[in-house]
Amino acid sequence: MKKKFPTAKILRIDSESVADPNHPAMGCMGNLNAIIARYDIVIVSPVVETGVSIDLYNHFHGVWCIAYGLQTVDAVCQTPERLRDNVTRHIWVKATAKNNRIGNGSTSVKSLLYSEHKTTRANMMLLQQAGIDEFDELDVNYSPESLLTWAKRACVVNDGKNNYRDSVLNKLRESGYEVSHFKEEDKTSETLVNNSLNQTRQENYQTFTEAVSDVEKPTPEKLESLLHKRAKTKTERLQERKGNLEIRYGVEVTPELVEKDDKGWYNKLRLHYYLTVGNIYLAQKDQQSLSNLTANSKGFAFKPDINKRTLSAKVKALEILDIEQFLNPFAHFTADSLEGWLEKMIQYRYEILMLLGVTIHPTKDSAIAVAQRILNKLGLKLKKLGTRGSRTDKQRVYGGCPIDPDGREAVFALWLSRDAKLSNSEVVRTLC
């Protein structure tokens, strides 16, 4: 925006800027109309959503909304209405947002509740099998009304996410808007604009990742203070991010590590770790997670929270599905060699969706496609080696995942050391 409109006054309002003492958006939510009247362009995040009314007239010429799938359909439709002035609204909505659905993604209350019940039961049973019985009396059914309400609302959200764009546009029409689509002639400069946006985004993001890497490392006391501090400067936010990354991974923070973390590397790495070298500490990890969850709950827990905090059921599912065969870097795989394995995947496709969030289409997906989809949950993928067979019966050959594709072994070694220190010999014997 600054490159395109160098003389324009631009304000950014998001969760960081409104809490930065050095930013002009600091505390603006209490006096929003007066503050944004000083600016020509205001870029806002969903922090400006329901309950906010911008009562400026004849100031802004338009409202532009970009919906990538994080917000619900209702939230997206309400966002352009924050400005009360009668100006043109422009909106871009992602066609589908299936990756941001709740629970198993179902639009059936019965199916969603069954999935949560079954996953909770599996997690608790696996803890019992590991000799951890402190949660045997935990009440996981303390408020069925709350769980039913959660499921009903989740189904509404999931339905909207399945056909995100159509759902948003239909709701806007129902609200009285006239919806018109861009014509092909309006897209003549689309490539030029995309290239410019991508270049600017990459430059800004590279600057950010380098800033996180270069900022002074916070002391443990400083990091603890930052975690509880609400108003933070830009430097303090960078320090908090760097400190959290060092605790999370235990290795040197580099720009590459910042980018990996932003892409969800931690959750994938953690699942891979507890499936393999860290499996001995899986029950201990889930025990600690549940202890933290129930510390102040007086003996009860919400099932969706249990399933978010624990990994035992996911790891057990990966073991049953024999995913570890793909972790052998010297193994070779073809569609024919995985035919029996694919039949097993199809047989358990509902459980796979429930526990791992991976969808399998029985008549469309190949064995390799299913394997790659599940391995992506670990941040891994099979490598293409070439083809073999006759001209009329060629098959693609894939090799197992590389031993250390992205430096995760160093992280695993530090995690193992950390888990060993946190565990006493008695606990280790029990988990073995």
C-alpha cells in the first residue's frame, strides 16, 4: 500500500498494533471513529468485527474484505458492515475452507458427538493401559447440554466452511446486498498485481523472520515477564517469539526455523516424535497435558478439550495403519505393492478422518496419494524414484521418507534429553 500510495496516511489495526505502546493504533478501539478519521486507508484484522460500529460518512470510498477461511460465514458477512456509510463493498472469499472445520468436520450432530466420544474413550483407555489411573474418576460427561450446544454450533460452522464462498455470498444476498461478479476484462492486470503483492509479501516476511532471529535472546525472567505482559513493543514481541521458539524446539532460532514454525512444523514434528523415538514418553506427555487441563476443573473436563490436548489415540492410529513402513528410507513402494494396505485404509477411512483429519475417497484415491496425505501430518513425504515395468504397464516407484529431511533429528535429540530429565526411573519403567 505504501508503494502504491506513497502520500496516503495508512493505519493498521490488529491484535498486535492495538497493544503496542509505540504504535498509533494503541488503544484505538475505545475511540475508533475519531482515530481512523485521520487516515486515508485503514487495514484491519478480525479484531474489528461484531459489536464495532464505524460511523464515518463521506470519508472512505469503499470497503474491501478478504476471507481466507479462518472466520465463520457469519463473521465474514458482518465484517464489511462495520462501516455504516453506503459505499461499495468488494469481497474475495476462498471457495472452500475445509481445512478449518471443527472436530471431524461433520455437519451431523450425531456423527460429531460420536467422534468426540470415541476419541476421548480411546485416549483415556490408552492412558490406563500405560498404568496411569489418576484420571479414572474424571467426569467427562459433566455437562451434556454444553457438549450438545458445541456440536450444533460446530455443524453450522462446518457446513459454511464446506462451501465457503457460496455460503457467504448467499448470506449477503439474504441480507439485502446486490452481488455482482468481476468480469474477465477486470482481470487484465491480475498477474501484474499478484506478482507485485507476492514480492512485497516475501520481502516483508523475510525481514520479519530475520528480525526474530537477530533480536536479543530474552532471559528466562524476561520471557516470563513478556508472557504475562499485555502491552508490548515490537522489539518485545520479537523477543517473546524468539524465546518461545527456543523453548519449543531447543535449537538455534534461524529465519528458516521461524518460517517452518509458521507453517505448522511443531505439531507435525511432535506427532512424528511420539510415534517413533519419543514413544516411551507419550503417556507421560498426555498425563501432564490432562493434569494441566484439569488442575482447576474440580474433577471434570470437556471432551473436545481432552482430544485437543492428547496424542495417544492419534499415535495409536498411525501404528495400526503401519505408517512406520514409509519411514524406512531404503524401502520402495508402488501402487501394486500397496494394494492390500490401501484396502485397509479404505476399511478404516471413517476412523482415519475422525482421528487424523484425513479424508479418503474409496473410488478416487490411489495408495500413494493416501500415504502422502497421512505422511503430511508428520511433515514428511515419499520421494519419487522413477518408473518401472513395461511400456503398457508402467508404475511410478517411490522411496521411503529421507532419514532427516529438515534437521528434525537435532530437535528430537534435545526433546529426548528433556523428557528424560523430567521423568524419573520409576515412570520410565512403567511406560516401557
